Amino acid sequence: MRRRGLVWCGAAVLFAGLAVLFGLDAPPSLGEQADRWGSVTGASAGVFSAVMAFLAWRQSRPAPEDPAVLLDRALDQLTEAVDRQWRDEAATRRIGDNDRLLTLRWTVRGPAPSSTASDVRYLRGPDHVVAAYRATGTRRLVLLGGVGSGKSALAVLLTRGLAAERAAARAAGAADPGPAPVYFSIASWNPEVDGLRTWLARRLADDYPFLRGRDLGKDVPARLVRGRRLVLVLDGFDEIQPERRARALQKIEEADLTDLVLTCRPGEYEEARTASGATVAGAAHAAIEPLTVHDLDLDFFAHGYAPAQAQRWVPVLERVRARPRGRLAQALRRPLTAALARDIYRDPARDPAELIRPNAFPTVEAIERYLVRELVPALFRPPPDGGDGRWDAERAERWLRLLARELPSPDRQISWWELSRLARTADRALSAVFSAAVIGPALGLGFGLLWGPWAGLAIGAAGALLMAFAAARTLPPPSGLYLGRIRKLWAPLMGGLEVGAVAVVVCSIREGLAFGVPAGLFLGIPVGFVYAWAAPDATVRPVTPRLLLYQDIRVAAVFGLTYGVTTGGVVGYAVDPLYGAAFGLFCGLSGAFFYGPVWLLAFRVDNVGVIAWTHYTFARLVLVPRGRLPWRTLAFLEEAHRRGALRQAGAVYEFRHRDVAEALAAGDGPASPA
């Protein structure tokens, strides 16, 4: 390798020497001799850099790995990320390791039509749920339960338990630790547009971007789904649009997934089966049983309470046991209602005794409606020490009510890059004006240098109109690129040299080698370096909304500075410093805030326009002065998630339960007992 490197270096020196001799061949003047010296020096440096980059690439290039080994590594990394993600989320939802859980039960009917219900299985934590799943004797399970029966909680516990089981098997040296579990809320799936496998692969890539890393090979998410290496826990089939459920059930069966857990309400599942004539073949069916009054003990309701405050629950639970068929007992036998009551009366200023006041609630539904509507005011109660009160209950409820009313039903997913839908008309206008004001001058100044001011004016105006139209009609997702630590220098260096060579040719055609070589290298190498440096995030972690936001801002800043400094520097050196500063400014803004012609060439027309962070900023500029959202929107969503009003699924937030979202959307304020 060293001998070969010396040969390449010798060739580079020889080339540089010949170029110098040629460049010094009878120069007519000292000025032209200096120009040729600059051209030759730039060419020699480029050749020498290319040789060094090639040698570094050859030396650092690893031996090709077996695709099966790479896929196993991807499964291990996915298991680690899933375990971390749902351990944290379970703790936030108060179904974690340190929380007192209700004892849920299910009865299982086997896949055969003649099967009868088996014995009741008790489900308290991840280990219990995994054991009950294994006891079904099949790898496909349909989990059925009524509204607020605990389907999502069991799905999360099962995901956590399977991830821990697989990690333990791998740590013990098992050759095949089994498939890796992943949890997805399926409410946003549109079966009329995507097949299930396609949708799952895209969700894997979006929620776990490290699976798109170069070190794992190509198309890893699709290969994991296609290779049946995953236990797919799909929650919320009943929240798919009603007219799409029959088609969704057909698509699930067509996908032929080996390991599948699907949660749904019984009525919606039967309707879909009847309408489609399809079923989840070979699946056991587990029905969640209602709680009993003996499950409603003080340990659950007073978990985390101060001792004196916990005693307030004693008369309430005595009434429940004394009247097991009463309205309050029937309401609290639903796990969602019990959990809401526990969280609401955690407030020291609230007393659960109001639930047993005479004639306060005439029906079971009245109790449930009251607790659902009281959740947000209770979660955002003022701090007892009089601390930071910027998230007071009234404003928090108003902001959440806006999201519940105006986000699409039934999933009502909250993603920061789509909040501009709440101010779509104003956002379109701002995006169009901003696009025209930035893209027009950038194109006009650039083409004005090449073909004169009138050509620059015409092309700038046409480009401004086209980009204004594109920016007004598109809503791109956050950038999928990640600018982190450079692990292998040769990759961005080679990319920079490639773009630099193209820039040298273009600039030389216009102005000659004396200008083309230094200008092309200064312009092309930084841009190529950044493009080669940017890559999908290979850090093994689940995606979060704030991570995506920071990533989008970071990519915009790096690309904007790169475009601005390089174009401004070259034009300022060749033409005029002031002209170069103006051109660099608009080129930098274009590189930072827009997806442009590159996306058109890649046939991604829907991505052309203003980047996601800019839409997010425009939405806040419109909505915040009207009191419809706080300026620190993402911080508010994070706080609502931490307090329990929202739950997080990958990069998006969802309301804690569909009932909570519907109560917020329908109500004008908190209810009060009669």
C-alpha cells in the first residue's frame, strides 16, 4: 500500500511539474505570468488533494460485510431504541416500573372458529403481558376492548416486554434472539394510498432514522418488514376513518405479516370483518375484561399522594364497594376513567368526595364526561409555591381546544411542521412573499452577471413567481439530514473535490483558467463537502419532535452559511465587494430556507418550497398574536406531554385519549358537578 501511495504521489508531482513548465512557457507579461502561476498552483493542489483523498479512501474502506450480519445489527439497534423509547413513554403515561398498575385481564379465543374462551390471564406488568401473549400459542393476536379499556396500555407493555426479552436473549449469547418489537399508532394510515408494508417501512425510517444510516446498508426498513423480522404492534385500528376500515383489514391480510398484534374496539372490528369479508388469519382474539370493584383499591388511586391526601379516597372507595352496581362503580370500572380520577384528584385543592355527593351525577356518562373535561384544568393547576405560571389552566385549555377542533379527525396527531395548517391562508401568503423576495434577487443577480441586467431581471422575476407558487402549495417535512461528527474524512473530501471539479469547468468556460480554477475550487469544494457530510442520523435513538426541529435549523444554518460565503466571496473577488455581499446574502437565504431545483430533478415536486422550520415560524407569527398558540409552542406541547394531557408516538404528539380530544373539541370550558 505504501509503494502504491508513493507511485500516486510521484504521478501527482510529475503532473504538477509539467503544468508549471507549460504555464511558464514564454509569458508575454508579468501579469499574465502571475495568472498562470495561480492557475497552475490551483490545478496542482487539486490533483494532489485528489490523490490523497483516494489513498485515504482505499486505506479506510472496510471489507464488505454480510448483509445478514448488517440486518442483525439493525435489529439489535432497533431493539435498544424501542426499549428506551417506550420505557420513557410508559413512565410519562404512568404505566412505568415505579407506578401502581391496575390489574387488567383478558380471555383468549384461539384462531379456530370453534375455539372457546380460555382461562382469564392476569396482566399487571410487561412480563405478565408477554407471558399471556406467548400462552396464546400463535404469533398473531387481535386485542379487543371497549372505550378506555386499556388496549393502548397493554400494547405499550407488550412492546416493552418483548424488547426486554429480546435484549436479554442477545446478552445471553442466543444465536437467534427473535424478531424485534415495534409499536405504531395506526390511525394515520390511509389504506387507499399505501399498502401496509409500504406505510410501515416509511414509519420505521421516520421514527428510527438511524436505520437509514450508510453503515447498515440500503433499504433497511423495507427489508426488515419484508423479511418478517419484526413483531408489529399496531394500536388503534378503530381510529382509522370508518369508511376505510374494511379496506384496511383487507390490506392487513394481504401484507401477510407473521408477527402481528392489532388492537381495536369489538364493534368496529366486527363491522370491518363483515364489510370486507376478511379477517386476521391465524390470529387469536383476546378480549379485555372489565375491572371489578376489588381492583379499585387505595394503592392505585392514592399512588404518589401525600398520606393525608390519600385518606380522602377512603370514603369514595367504601361507597364503590358498598354499591358495586352504582353509577360511580360502573364508571370507575373503566381503566381510563379510573386513571383520570387518580390524576385529577392528585391536586391537593381537589377532593374526590365530590364524586359521591348526592345527586351530583345522574348517569354514568355524566361522571365520565365530567372527569374527561376536568383533566386539563387539573393537570395545569397553578404551582403551590407560586412559581412559573405561564402554562395556566385557562390558556392551556384554550390552546389544546384549538388543536382538538382544527386538527384532522380521528387521529388528531400534532406535528410541529404541520401547525401551519391552522393558519393555511396566511401561511401561504407569507411563504409566497418570502419566496419571491429571496429567490428573485438571487437569480437576478446571478444571471445578470452572465447575460446582462435585462436577462437577470427577466429570469429573476420568472424564478420568483415559480418559487412563490411552489412555496404556497407545498408543506415539506423536516429535513432528513444530520450534520454530526465526521467519522470518515474521505467521503466529504471526495464529494467536495467532485463538485469543485465541476465548478472549475463552469467558471473556466466563462472566465478562463486563471479565474476558473481558484474560483471553482473555492466555490465547489465547500458545497460538495457539506453535501457529502450531510447524511441520515446514525445515532441509535428514537426521533423526538425537538430533535427534528433542531436538526432542521442546524441543516438550514450550515447550508445557508456555505452558500452565502462561497458565492459572495467569489463574486466579490471577481466583480465588486458590495455586489458580492448582496449576491451572497440572497444565495445564503436560498440555501438555508428553500428546497429548490435539486428536488425537482429528484422528482420530489411536493418538497419544492420553504423548509419546515420556516412554515412553523410563519404559523406562530400568525397564531400567537391572536392568542391561539403560545410562542414557545413546542415547549408547551412538551409540557402537556409531561403532565399527561398528550402522549408521544415517535415525532408526533397525540391526545391522551380520543375521549379527551372529543371533549376538548366539543366543550367551551370545564364542567362542574350539579
